[in-house]
Amino acid sequence: MILVTGGAGYIGSHCVISLLEKKYDVVIFDNFSTGHKETVETLSNYGKVKLVEGDLNNYQDIKSVFENNKIDAVIHFAAFSQVAESVKNPQKYYLNNVCGTLNLLRAMLEFDVKKIVFSSTAATYGEPEYIPIDEKHNQNPINPYGQTKLFIEKIMDDYDKAYGLKSVRLRYFNVAGADEQIRIGEWHDNETHLIPNILKSTFGSGKTFQMFGEDYPTKDGTCVRDYINIEDLVNAHILALDYLNRGGETNFFNLGTNEGSTVKEVFSVCEEITGKNIPLEVKGRREGDPASLVADNSKAKSVLGWNPEKTLENSVDSAYKWESKLQNM
Ligand code: UDP
């Protein structure tokens, strides 16, 4: 049985559906701070999934999951993930992300569970020294969110040396899109991400899309990001689990496409896919945004056998279909 923390959230829920389709039994542990109960109800149509509502900051909550279930491995998504918020309220991030993970690892050690796949981030690299970014790039986060994820990576290294706990840390670039069958998708009550924000502005109740900064040293002045499709991203988690089950050593991989798109290019793809002229307002730069972030994904391809296949158009298409569904929910 696989424990998925944060399994009611965006990336976690897509991972759960994929695990269920591969006939894994799953326990979701979630405090519903950002995830949704409706998502878990949808997931329960696709296999054996159990929900435990609890908080990683409460050790007894997470300990009880290991007491009551035979957990073989953990996939750990539960975390706060908004950069700007982490700058304003670092305590919220250190307590939740770092202390919560320490409790999870403590329970794993207590119950002798020694395999974990962890959702890390490109934000652990900080301001890029070169592009594309490979895993040898220095890790110097420039915000508390990235720091929390880097601390956890380091803690995992120490726990491997001391206790033999094996981890795979997956450093995500920009995750995009929804389940191809549109059963689930990205659902944040306070959306900050580019693609859903552009798409939301195509609906009656939506706000004008705000583009943050046009004066970056990039080909059209807007930020470059590497948009990796959610289903491709989730596949890497399944491969990482297989890798650990085969006795793989602690490791870390970038998950991206090797290709960057500017905000303006993403905006054009959204206009093309929706067939709409989308209202746009150019604003100043958003604090903490590096000009370009693009992954070198060759390590995940060669070691895990990962093969991301979907394009930005695929991601925008599924995201738009999901957003249309969400508007009517
Ligand atoms: N962005 C934007 N308007 C929005 C949301 C994002 O112009 O409403 C820009 C943001 O400044 C960045 C890029 O889109 O350059 C990707 O931002 P997102 O929040 O999706 O991901 P991040 O790169 O911060 O993880």
C-alpha cells in the first residue's frame, strides 16, 4: 500500500489516479487546507483508495496511518507552495513543510518504511547560473519556499546515511494541464499560476489577465518557463517508485521538458486553443520571479527511463477543458 500525502491536491490527486490505474492500493493523507473532498470522491471511483484526514504537524495523526495500514512506500506532496506567500509568512512554510516532513519521516522510521518519493522543486536552484539547469547546478534558493524544499532534501540525505532511508527527490519545473479524461484538474481557490489564470479570464466572471513584467532579458521581454504536463510528471513518480522498489539508491531528478516558453507564447497558445481574444493588462514584475527557468531532463530520462511526450498545447487544451468543467461546478 502506498501512502500519498497531499493526495487531494493538484499534483497528488493526479498521482493517485495513476497509481490506482496501476492497481496499487492507496491511502491519502490530507488536511484539506488546499485540497478538495470532491477530488477524493472522484478518485474513489477508480480503485482502492482510503482517506485519512489529518495534519502532518500532529504526529499522532500521521503515526496512526502507519499503525492502521501496511505502508510499503510514501509519495510526499503535502506542502504549501506559493513563493510570494512564503516571503511574507516564512514561519507558515517552515512549520508546515519542514516540521511536517520531519513528523512524516519519524513515523516512517518508527514503522520501518524506508522508501519515499518527494516533490521538490526547481526553486531549490534559485537564480540560474546557466540554462538549461541540470542536477549539478548549485542549489541556492532565493525564497523561503525553495529553502524549505532544500532543507528537506538535505534531511533526507542525512537520514539515508544514518538510517538507510532511500529517497527520490523530483525537482519540478512548471506543472501544467489536467487529466486527459478531465476527471480531475488544477483547482486552487486562490489561483496564482499562469495557465489557469489566463484561462479563467476567458469566462464571464473572470478577471482581466495580468501579465507580470515585459522588461526581462528574454526574447520577447517576458519570463521563460519550462511547462511540464501533469500526466508526464506523474509518470516520473511511478518510475521513481519502481526505481526504489528495485533497490535504487537515493537520487534526485529534474522534471521538465528541456524547452522554455515565454509568458507571451503561453498566452498565444491559450488564445489559439480557446479561439478567444483574451483581455490582457501588462503589470510590473512580480517579486521573486527569475527571468528564465528551463530544465535539463536528461538524467531522469537515462536513469528512470522517463519519456515526457506531451506538448504545451496538450496541457493548455486539457487545462481549458477542466477549467470549463470547474466553472460549472
Ligand atoms: N504570471 C503572470 N500572470 C499571472 C501568473 C503568472 O504573468 O497571473 C507569470 C509569472 O510572473 C511567471 C510565469 O507567469 O513569469 C509563471 O508563473 P507561475 O506562477 O505559473 O509559476 P512559477 O514560475 O512562479 O512557479
